[in-house]
Amino acid sequence: MSHFLDRLNFFGKPLETFSNGHGAVVNEDRTWENSYRQRWQHDKIVRSTHGVNCTGSCSWKVYVKNGLITWETQQTDYPRTRPDLPNHEPRGCPRGASYSWYVYSAQRVKYPMVRGRLMDMWREARKTMAPVAAWDYISQNPERANQYKSIRGLGGFVRAKWDEVNEIIAAANALTIKKYGPDRIVGFSPIPAMSMVSYAAGTRYLSLIGGVALSFYDWYCDLPPASPQVWGEQTDVPESADWYNSTYLMVWGSNVPMTRTPDAHFYTEVRYKGTKTVAISSDYGEMVKFGDIWLAPKQGTDAALAMAMGHVILKEFHANGKSEYFRGYAKQYTDFPMLVMLKEKNGALVLEYFLRASHLANNLDETNNPEWKTLVIDEASGDISAPAGSIGFRWGESGKWNLEQKAGTSGKPIDPRLSLIDCSDAVLPVGFPYFGGRDADDMLMRNVPVKMVQLADGSAAVVATVYDLTMANYGIDRGLGGGNVAKDFADDVPYTPAWQVKHTGVKAADVITVAREFAENADKTQGKSMVIVGAALNHWYNMDMTYRGIINMLMMCGCVGKSGGGWAHYVGQEKLRPQTGWTPLAFALDWNRPMRQMNGTSFFYAHTSQWRHEKLHTAEIQSPSADGEVEKMALIDYNAKSERMGWLPSAPQLETNPLEVTRAAEAAGKDVVQYAVEQIKSGKLNFSCDDPDNPANFPRNMFVWRSNILGSSGKGHEYFLKYLLGTQNALMSDEDNCIKPKDVKIRPAAEGKLDLLVVLDFRMSTTCLYGDIVLPTATWYEKDDLNTSDMHPFIHPLSEAVQPLWQSKSDWEIYKGIAEKFAEIGGEYLGTQKDLILTPLLHDTPGELGQPFDPKDWRAGECEPIPGKTMPSMTVVERNYRDVYKKFTSIGPLLESIGNGGKGIGWKTGHEIDVLRGINRTVLDEGVSKGQPRLDTAIDAAEMILSLAPETNGHVAVKAWDALSKMTGRDHKHLALSREHDTIRFRDVQAQPRKIISSPTWSGLESEEVSYSAGYTNVHELIPWRTLTGRQQFYQDHLWMRDFGEGLCVYKPAINTKTTTSMLGAKPNGNAEIALNFITPHQKWGIHSTYSDNLRMLTLSRGGPHVWLSEIDAKTA
């Protein structure tokens, strides 16, 4: 009987009853139950993960039924850990468990779309014009361009065909290259590790045409500048399993249960073996519930708390001589014994350079890079020596870049003296800048033991060790007399526990207890005290002072490089483990070297014109001992000077099209680099950074993929809308009373700088709404890719469980299609061009030995402009734009002729390229790529990464360790020999998570005996840190660091940016007005902006954001 008739029989008489009439026997259709039974049926399970920059990198089972994704659950087949360590699984969170909703949701971008007004003009122009001419007609006419720029963000998209959108993009790129230069084409995509092939697709295309890849990590304040300052490393941290090895664990500003959900079990489990946990957070986050002690400093004052803890550690465990372990660690692994020159400034001695071998007679017999070799005093002999390991030993000579306790040239054993207190020539007052307020002088005079050293020119220099200077900086009373030192912890002297109370609100007794316990534990366990740090601290002005305050505690206690100890800093999914295999793919280094890159902070600060609204004067934040030059420069001037001198990259680079520069040089019959330097010196050729509002210096085309920059990571949203996009905005700030730059040219504000914004996404994000062209990408369950994290040692795949839906494509296929169309249109329009590329003085290259002391400015006439030394390096790259597609889809010859490498070491890769010819097959078509390994698919690209990276290819790992061994003079190959014959392929990681191989490009070990811990190889293999001294540095020897009072760590309170003053009282309505200071912790129901629009998460969160307002603030309203 039909279902309809069955329903009509609902009120029919039962056939039979039971249970005294309470039950009835029925005869009805029960097929409706099948939907429940079949809900969990599936045809196949595919392994994938989520590229959401959450650091989880969790392996998931994706269930497919009848070609549809039905649901997902966590994988449970991770390789087991050693018996004394909890397993990594289960890994996952509610956000990841809801991802399949996106695949079929109304949020999906299903088709290529173009802003309607732009599409109308394009189609009309194409009736009579070629593609490039059509784009020129539309974009270079202010009136026509304004028609589509002014309505960005207001909807009005129309569906387009793939060939049509690729043609618009190719035409726009080709015109921009010829009219303005390839460095006017930029791309923004964050955190490659979360889907590294997808990231590489865009940057490979940009690098082949000469475009610019923008950084990301620094722009939204996730990059901790303290890390490269102290260690010379962007960020390296322990895996979460190493938390379990800690015996004293601080969680400082990191809400582990919420933001590190898959890893939080290590935090909870470590307590059951007796580890004490301390939570430090301004708000009552979830991690506080797991802490034995909760310290709640006022937001923005964490540096004061860290300095006070450092005071306790130095007083009780260093000055009072409690810990021989701490002293031994400090001698070998930190710059504490290094000598610093002191100079007189305004009647006081202040810190200057590290004393170098070049300062002394005969360069102290150091013939190679004596300007870059720092010095110590030998405890036994009293002689000054240059210990091995400083940066001067890294370049130009082999076998002496190590942390052995020996003099570099002679090889004589030395025992560096930490303090001069027992052998000083004098005790002199030294000035230390203080920024904490009116409770003390802005220059604290504290006594320091010093020695007089005769320099090569016959003069005498006053020197002190970093150790003694640090003791004085922290206000430790060592019986040297003088003022501004604390006799005990109750003295209200910077930086005592009593002093910090008025800044942080934390009880002095609690500070003393935690600092003492932290240090006692580290002493007894030889370094197993750990601090988990989150980006909450890094999002404050002067964040490096906060981080260095915490890092100082760890270095004082010998924790860095010890399993279970050290600095565990987690923000985004920054750890791209197979980095050296990925880099040549991502930046087309297999075809052209170098590539163009740009730090996002400088780029966006300049081109969104935020500098025009700057109200903070450098004089307000400078050190009392700074030179007067500081006061004359605005913050944008510092950026511009850094770019001119090669300290920062620049984009665009030169005001003149770099293609025009090379043509002009050839017409003049001169070498291109020589010609460019002459033109720059004469003022005829200018840097773009000096005139950012000149239309010749605008960025013109921008690609955004794997990012919602206008929805979450674009700091200064309204500035983006007004100046970069030229559309409606709610910018409340004006340029009245703003700081005017000294060097950067001021013009009338320019709006709508971008001619074209192309956005790739799988959902209609905020950035898509403002795009000119929106391209539908595959979801994380519809494409093949690779994913790694700093939280665990495994490499995971993203896998194509189903083919991309509607007209979406993977990022690799999208950029491959753009490259093909560009080769067709741009190849004919541009042909072969020579491109002049400016590259900054790069870390981990000999170029970092540019100017050893206070740098000279060539523009000021202080020195000659010398590429690679006093200004950026210059390289000419020839580009045949007809070959862009062929190069995009094949591996180039440079990996065989030059090789590969990273972080200052290199090795040959010919064998790996031959293997890839077998795995990926070779190109058969005639042309530049014939016979080269193919890169047709995303899996081909993944195989390139896995084959070339030491982390996933044991043969490469052994070669890489061998290369490092030649620099250090110590054998490190043993670290990878046991896995020399291991190779990880894409199908391997699809079968099960694979643990990576130890690599010299990272500072920890992948081992069954020890969890990954940053700095482990530095300590146990005596490999120097990549810093000036080769050690972890308490002292930063740079003119600007000294000028702003940050040579040593200090407390700098939160600043008043003065950005809200004009808004106060602007809209009176008769009610009391209050200004709220928001702290914005991560949400529980999303990762960044992803999942916040997911129906399942909206249901759990009850929909909408939450704002918690204190009762005190509420009562004042």
C-alpha cells in the first residue's frame, strides 16, 4: 500500500493488543527507518586533514557514500610513542568535526565570479580590443576604473567562465609588468604548512613572472621578534608531547585547552606525575582551571612580571651562587661572558658594541672576519680570547663554527669568565634606560665591575661582561655600592617583586614563590622548567620586551635545549617541516634565482597609508641615551631607510620599471648593476619606499588565497578599504596633528591603488566580497596536499575524497590555468625581458656580514652604495614569458646544476631529480622543459617536496648533516644514519601518519628516545645558534636597539597611540561615554574566521559573538 494510504489508516482499529491494552500490534511500512540505518554506511574512507592554520594538523577519516561526503571522524592509527609517554591520539576538535558541512553549504563559492560592472566593461571592450588593450582601456582610465573600484564590497557579482576570468587576470598581469613592472603584482597567503602545495601554487606563478610573495606571520603580530633577536631563528618550539617531560610548567598567555585542543591532554596528563603548573593570564581562561597557581597581571604588563621573576632568579641562584649548573650553562650557551664596550654619553657610561677581535692589536691573530668575532676573558689565564662559534667563524673558514670551549684560531681550551667582580680594574656607574614611569629616573645609574682594555689604536676602552651588565640592569645588589639596587625583594626598586606590584597587580610573594620554584626545579632537573607562551602577549606594542623577559628566565636557568624545558611558543601553524624541499617549488628556484619576497608589515603599513595617520612620535619611545637623529625620523622613515640599506625587502622596489632599467643600461652600454647604482647615487633612480603615494609606486594586482585578510588578518581594515581598494569605508581617523616624515615624500592621499584584486576561496568570505574576481577553490576534502605542524612530528596529507564540486578547482589547478593563459597572452605581449631584482642582505648568508658596527648610510654620503653590503644586492634575471606555463608544470635544471639547501648549508640534489623523473615522469613536449620531471598535478608537486626535503628523505638528511659537519668541524651524520634509507612518499602518508627525519635546518631531533625540543642540537651537538655571538643573546648589539633602549631587556608599559582621541565626545547623546579596552581571546567555536559561519558551530555557540564587560565598566556607563 502507498505511504499516503498508510497514513490514512493511522486511526484504524488495532489488530491485536497486549499489556492490558497499553500496546498494539501493527502492520505498517518501516522503510523510513532506513535513513537512520544508512546514515553511517559508506563506500570508502579517505584520510585527510584541515588546512585552517589551527596548529592541530589532525588526521581525519572522511567517509564517502555514493560520491558524497557524509561525515568525518578522527583517525586512531598514529605510530605509538615510547612507553613512558602518552600517545598523540586522539587528535581533533569540534571545529574539525563539523567541516564536512561546508562542502555542500550555501556558503560555497561554486563558480568563477566577476564584479558585474567590471564584467560589463570587459565584455564590451573585448568586442573590439585584444585582452591587454581591453584591460588598459578599463583600468588605466580613472573614471572607468572608479566605476568598479568604488563598489567593491557592495555585491553585484556575475557568473563567468574559467577561460574568461583567466584571460582578465593574464591581461592585467601582462599590462602591469610592461607598464609598471612585475614587482607591482603581489600575492598574500598565510602559513604554508597548513596546505603547502596550495600555497606554492600561487607563489610559484608569481615568482615565474617576477611578482612578489608577501609575508604574513609578522603582519598580524604572530611572529615573535624576540625569537630571531635571541636565537637567530624565526621560531622553533617543542612538540606538545615534550610538555609531558616537564617537571615545572608555566602556561603564560596561552589558552591551551581552547586553542590547542588536540594537544591539551599532555597538559592535563603531566600533572598526574607531579608536575606543578602555573597559569599566567589576565583573564580566567580555560587553562587557569588546570593551574596550581594563577597569576593575573594587568593586561600589557607581563614584561614587568617577567623582569621581577628574573630578579629573583639572578639574586638567589646566580649572585648568591646557588647553582653551578646555571653558571656552567650560561658560560657555554649564552652571551653572558661576552665583553661589551662602554662609552660616555651625556656624562654617563652607556652600552655600545660587543668588543670584537678587530678592536685589538693584530686582530687578536684572527685573520678571517675579525670584525665579527666576539671576545671573552679566560678564567685561568686572564687573557682575552675569541671563542669559537661566533658568526665570524661561520663564513670564510671551515670547522670552527661550534660551541666547544676553545679559542677559535689556536684551539686552546678556555673557560670564559662570567663576571669581572673579582678581577675588575674599577667599579663604575653605568646608565640603564628606564621606561616604567615616574617612580624612578629615566636613566638608572648602577655600579658595574669593568676592565680597561687597550685597543689597536692605542686608546683604552672600558668593557664589562654581559653577565655583570645584566645583573646591574635587573637591580641586583652585589655589594658594589651605588644606588638604584635592591637590598632585598621588598625594596621598591626597578625590577624587584615589590616594584612590579604597582604595574601588574600581582602579589610580590606570589612572584617570589613562582620564580624560586621555577629555578629550583630547573637546577635539580638540569633544565626541565618550561613556559608555554601564546600570541596574546605578542599582540602588544613592545611585545619583544615581554618575550625577552620570559626567555631571559629560561636562559638564566639553563632550560633552552633541554627536553621538558624551554620556550614553547605557539601561534599559527608555522612549522613547515619539509621546508627545504618545498622552497624551490614555491618560489620557482628550480628555474630562476633569486625570487622576490616582501615583509607584509612594511608593505601594508605603507600602501594602506596607515603611516599618514601615525600620531606616535619616535621621541616618545626613544632611550634617554639615544642620538638626536632618532627624534627627526617618523616610523615610516625607519622603514624606508631599512629598505634602502638592504635590511628589509621592498615592493615595489624601484620607482622605475625594472625592465626599463635593464633596457636603459644596455642602451648605455653598461653593466646593469653598475648602471643602476650610478643612477641611484645620482638621484635619477629612486626607491619606491621613498614615495609610496606616487602612482608609479602603487601595487597594482593582488592575489589572495588561503586567507581572509579583510575579515581577520588585515590589521587596519578601514585603511585597506579606503586607500588600497578605494571603496566605501568607516575610517574615523584623520591626518590632523599626525607625524610628518622626514625622508618619505608626502603627496595628497591616493585611494584605490589596486587595479585588480583576485580572491580564491571555497566560501564567500569577507575578502571575497571585496574582490574583483572570485575563484572557487576545492575544499580540504577535495584536493591533494601536505600538512605539518609544530605540535607533533608527523606529516599529513589532504586527500581528494571526492572530485571538486560545481566548477571549483584545487589551488594548483587554478594557478596552472592562469599560468597557461598568461603564457599565451603575456608571452606574445612581453616576449623575453631582463628583470632587475633587489634582494636584502639575507640572514644565513655571508651577506649578513654587511657593516659590522654602526651602519653607514650611502644616501647621507657616509659611504658608497655597494650592492650586498651597504644596500640591497642586485641580480638580473632573464624571463621568457612564453615559457611560464612550461616552467610551472616542470622541475627546472637549477636543482641539478646548483643544488638545494637552507639556513646557510647546501647539498647536491642530482640523484633526487633523477628519481623524480621516474616518479613523476618526464616532459615529452619540445621546449625549455623537455626531459625535466613533470609537475602536472598537486601530487607531483607533493612528491617533489618529499623527495628533496631531508625531513622526508633519509639520503638527503645524511647529505645535509654532512654539509653542516664541514662548517662545525664535528660529525653530525650519526643523527640521520639510522634512517638513511627511509623515504616518505605521498601514498605513504595517505596510508598512515609518518614521523619525519631529523634535519639540520631545525634545532631539535626526531627520535624515539627524546621528544622534539627546540635548541636540543645546539646544546647536545654544540651547534651554534645563528646569532652574532653564536650563543643565545641577552644583549642586542644594534644601533637602533640601543637608541630605543632595548639592548638589554627592560619593561616598557603599554603606549598611548593617540588614535582614539578624535572620536571621544564626537557624538554626544546625553549619556555617559566610556572608552573600552578590548582583549580579544580566540573564540571557542571557530579557528580565525573559519567555522564561525558553520551551522553546527553556530548552533553550539547559540549564534553570534560574545562580549564580556567587567562590572566596574558597566557601572560607569
